[in-house]
Amino acid sequence: MYTCSLERMTDKIETFSRFGDAGHGGITRYTLSEADIAARNEFVKRMEKIKAIIEYDDVANVYATIQGTDPDAKRIVMGSHTDSVKNGGNYDGILGVMSAMEVLETVVEKDIPHTHPLTAMIWTNEEGSLYPPAMMVSGIVCYDYLPESIKEKFKYENMLSSVSVLDPCDTFKDALERSGFKGDAKNRLNPDSYESMFEIHIEQGPILEDAGKNIGIVDCVLGMFNYRLRFYGQTVHAGTFPMNKRQDALFAASQAICHLHKEIDALGYPELVYTTGEIVCHPNVHTCVPDYVDFCIDVRHESAQVLDKVLSIVKGCAEKEWAGCNCEVEKMWNRDTVYWDKTLFTYAKEAAEEVDSSHMVVHSGAGHDAQFAAYMIPTTMLFVQSKDGLSHCEPEYSTPEQCTEGATVLLNAVLKADKS
Amino acid sequence: MYTCSLERMTDKIETFSRFGDAGHGGITRYTLSEADIAARNEFVKRMEKIKAIIEYDDVANVYATIQGTDPDAKRIVMGSHTDSVKNGGNYDGILGVMSAMEVLETVVEKDIPHTHPLTAMIWTNEEGSLYPPAMMVSGIVCYDYLPESIKEKFKYENMLSSVSVLDPCDTFKDALERSGFKGDAKNRLNPDSYESMFEIHIEQGPILEDAGKNIGIVDCVLGMFNYRLRFYGQTVHAGTFPMNKRQDALFAASQAICHLHKEIDALGYPELVYTTGEIVCHPNVHTCVPDYVDFCIDVRHESAQVLDKVLSIVKGCAEKEWAGCNCEVEKMWNRDTVYWDKTLFTYAKEAAEEVDSSHMVVHSGAGHDAQFAAYMIPTTMLFVQSKDGLSHCEPEYSTPEQCTEGATVLLNAVLKADKS
């Protein structure tokens, strides 16, 4: 049993929190931005210090590798992303990169024997905040292995021409070219050179905190679907049109949101989550009755049967009239539950027990690059407790001790995988 | 009794519908845009043809005046606006300008005797679509006469620096300077030179159509208030945060909209109208529970007592918790019911009877420039039936016969005012 260094991990957290510092406790670090490049340079500097070999692939993923005793063995890779959402926190993504660095640094410092080469990796553009979609680059790299329904969303040419949300003249391809991090496609993560993958991430929910556990051993990424409900009414003047003749699309959508909560809650599945996070209203003027409103509903649960029950409630909305408006229901995307590799999951669980970490088995509700990697090579994930369950916001926080404990569990899980 | 020309009115409707033609039956004619300047030039051309004197004031209002027999008499003015909302129709505003032109053309053609000078007028920027707010220029011109609560919204310097919604480098002042329609402040509508004002407008509601009447004799502009309800929740990840711990600001707002409909409808006032036309959602991302939503509610009724009852329901929202979110209620603006000048109203009603127009007395739910003018000089309004009650949209329609009938009632009402 080996342990990572609290002092070194704390120094990494403090250092990386400066790259993209937005001035009030969090960061904005869009992929391949100046701030992201500074974070990547820091990664390279620290990995070169322990004599890791640095490689780049054609989509700017970075790989830092230390050799093992068997020169022919496949690599074991650990990684996550350095980019953030706008006004994000200091842990989402970067914790997985810092933990991978910490594992390699500990292995080198303590001269821990291992057979396989061990790699710390940075995934490019996980958030997709500047160049949508999210998980863009893992979609590109794992493309051949993705289910058909997911594949179509990640066509290479479409991804390269993804336009910046801030600058219509700037594409992801432009960002790649000017980043200085574009390397060779032959360096991409692939099943011939890599045996398995680990990703450690903050939980982004309150389950661990509520249970008083520091570490989550993740068994799966929840299945989910995203549908859009569209309501069609008629724009009329707010001051002149009698109420009983109106077709108010916002009132319609409000009724539907309340209806969905009532019906879905009545199913009685405490682990089910669903969210209406995005709404569009037209013309969205205070003197006009809205003629068009849409919102999306994102639903997640491990069981396909439960998701089906919710889906029939969602689809049922199209059969009703809402405040005189018609409703259309359109599927945007869905995914089945992705289970992690059972063997790697067991290594992670055993490692947590051996290092006496307070831990429990949890699901991942959020998507991660590891989930696409899992279609290609055996993969698993670990979570670190998130204060108040917050993420994608500046107050995001895990203690240095929890972060270091996560790195320690990761180290020992990787060493088990190395021995197998 | 005199009648206007169906042929000449039809020609005007066809001609003016070309200025800003958006290609599918309606227009986009922002104030002082190229399309609006073309419409203004057409007005000037036609008014010069009947030898009217053309004057411009410093906020680009245009006045075309034909003399009466008494050179010292005050003017009687008829007018409305040439600007439109985005993808508006061919009648809102411009009908009042065309009707004023038609009255002057009829008076000149038929050599109708009259004592007072008669003026056709174009108000600048009634819609406020490009440079908010609506009724900006009547707010400027009638500023000294406005109630204190309205005044603060229309400070001259603030109005001049109103920024284009399409171009952050362009202000209303810039538009005025480049328009070629900026004249002298001494030409502004004022109570020393003008005796009374008439505005004819499309109804923008279905009351006349449902009653089978062509012309509305308007008695007042309804009192109204506009409040904003703000809901404060917490952004958390859509996939990872348990439902029972969420503070979802969009669910909160949806519940509040349904609650407002239920409670306000229960008051049982059939003439009451209220609208939640505008909603803002933050961060408005499908994977995030919204942490902030606001919407506005616009409520209109003739009776201050009825408005007070609704207001107490609206304010009551701040005392409840909505889906774990706090609610704040903020007043944006309000106005009392503005009654038109009783004498002018009577002239309009008598004129409608004399020309055998099918008519009825109606309220105006919408605001118009005439409403600000009414604080300064005696003013009244006439409405022309709107097909299906539609306005601020491309299908807006009144028949040429209805439009000409409106002009005829206007002409005869003005002649009554001239004689008094």
C-alpha cells in the first residue's frame, strides 16, 4: 500500500487554480485558450521533471508516460480534462489530471515497481463550452467504437468546423492549429497500445457528502434521454386580446412542466433525476402573448425500464392540448447505461478498502470522457466528494485531503491493474 | 357629410406596404431606417402635392399642414406612426398616417370649408423596436405634461442615447442625425399652436370583429401595471443531484405562472387581461438546474380597484416558497386609465352615426402616442376592425373599405371639432 503526498497535491491545486482565475474563487478555462495552454504547459513541465515521455495527438490530447519493467506491455492510462465551463470551479476535470500526475510523481519518487508503462493524460475539450459539443474529443478518438446512435453526433469534419460560441470566425480547427499542442494522429489513445483507463473526477452531487464518504467507486454512467417539447400558440397583443381566445405558449409550457413533475414524481423512483434546464420563448416581449415556447427535459436512471416509463409520460404530452396550444415532442438524443469494466471496478474497490478510505459504490449521473473510452478499452472511474454537491460553478470544492485520498486510491488501483 | 376615397386609400395602402416589405405579406420598418425614410418621403411627396406646408421638429416628427380660413386659429392634428415592429403588418401605425393624409386630400379635393389649419403628423419611433422604449418620442414631446411616475422613463438625454438592439455602436441620436428628418424643436407639437389631436389605429383585438362592427369609438386607454417576478434557486448538475434537494428556478416560475392564472381567473372579471410574455432563464443549459428565472406580468383593466385586487395576488407570490426558491416581486411601471376628451369623443361618435358607420364604444388596451398627447391637449382615438384581432404580426389585416370608412369618420369628426 502506497500513499500520495498531501503537500504536493495541495501545491498542484493551488497552482492550477491560477490558470483562468476569474477573480472570485473559480476559473474560466476554455479549451485551448491562453489559460488552458498555461495549464497544459504546467502539466508538461512537471511531467518532464519526472522524466516522463510527452506525446501529443492530432486533437491536442497530451500523454505523459513513464516506462515499466516490460517494454512490450500495454500502457495503463489515467486522465481527465483541463478545460472548464464559464465561471466553473477548480476541481471539475483538472482533479483527474492532477491525480494522474500525482500517481506518476509518487511512483517515481518512491520508485514503486511496476510492469506496464503508466500514462497521465489530458483530454481536449471535454466541456465543449467554447466549441460544442461536450466530450467532443473523446467522441473523435473513440469514434469507431461508439454505438451508431451516438456516432453521428461526432463526425470528425463536423467537430473540426465547430464554431466558437464567442467568435463566429473561429472554429475548433483554428484553435487546434494555433494551440501548439497539435501532434500526430498515431499517438491517439488506442486499444493496441493501451490496456486500460482510469478517470477520477469530483462527484458533482451530494450523495457521498450526505453519506459521510470521501470516495465513490463508480459502477456505471446512468442511461439518459433528452427530449424537446415544443408548444405552438398565437402571438396577440397583451393589452387588447381577451383571455378566453388566447393560445399562450408560455402558459402551455408552464402547465406541461408542472404536469411532468407531478406525473414523474408519482412513479416513485427516488434515484430518478430529470431536469428542464433550457427554455426558449418567442417573441419574448412583455406586450405579446408568446406564440412559441420550447423546453428540453433531460432524464437519467440506471434502469431502461424506468426510463421507458418516464418517456411514455413525456411522449403523452403531445396528445394533450395545453392552453389552446399544440405540443410536439422530439427526441434529441439518448444513451444506455454504460457499466464500467467489472475487474477494474473491483480493483478500485479493493484499493479503497486497503488504504482504509471511507467509500461507497455510486452511479455517475454526468457524462465523462471515460464513458466513450469504455467502448474501446476497459475503463473505470472514481469520484471524490463535492462540497454541497456543487459543480460547474465557482463554489465547487473538495478538500486537499479528499483529493489526495482519491489519488492514493487511484494509485493503488492502478498498481493492482499493473499486477494482473 | 363628406366621404373619403376608397380608390385613393387603397393606393396608399398598397404603396406604403412596399416600404420595408419583408417578402411574406408584412413589413419590418424600424424607425428612421431606410424603409421608414422611404415611407416618410412618400408622405412628404403626397402632402406637397396638395400644397401642405411641411415642418420637422428636432425628434424627426413630420407635420403637413393645410391652412384654414382663420390664420390665427390653432391647428387640429391627426397622426400616428410609420415605424413597425420586426415582421409587423401593413396597418399598425401607418393606418393613422394614411387616414390623416386621406382627410387632408379629401378636404383639398372637395374644397371643404374649414376654419382651423389641419395637420397630418408622423410620430417618430412609437414602437421602440430598434431604440427602446416604445412611445419614446411622444414621451419626449409631452414630457412636461406627463405624470411624475411616467416622466422618469423618458428623460431626453436617456432617450437620445438609447442603443440600437441590433448594433451596440448605434444610438437613437445617431439615427436622428443621419435621417435627414431632424428639424427645429420649436416645431414640436405644443398646446399653444395645436387645439386638439385625433389618432386612428387598428383595434389590435377581436372585439369589433366579434360584434360585427367596423369602427370603434375609443373612450379610454386602460390602466395597467407591469411587474417582474424573480425566482432564486441553485444551479446543480442535471445528472447527479437528487430531486428532493433541488431548488429549480424554472419549475418555481412555472408553478407561479399556473398559480397566477388560477387565482386571477377566479376573480371573475371577463374584461381583465394579463400576460406573461417574457421569460429569462439562467444559465439556460440542458445539463444544469436553473438558478435564476424571471418573468414579467402585464395586467390591464379600466378599474383601479380591479387592478389592485390582481396586484395583491401578484405581490402575494413573494410570500410563498416555490420549489425551494425565493421569489421577489418588483414593480416595473404602471399607469392609470387615461380617458379621452369627452367633447372629441362625442364628435367621433356623432360622426360615426351621421356617416352610418357600424360602430361601438370600446376601450384601448394598448398604449399609443395619443395617450401621452392627451396629457397636453384634448385628444381622442378611433379604431378600425382588425381581422382575427391580430396585430404586431404579418397577417394583420383590415379591408380597404374598413380603412376608408375609418378615414371618413375621422374627417367628419375633425370637421365637427373645426366648427366648435
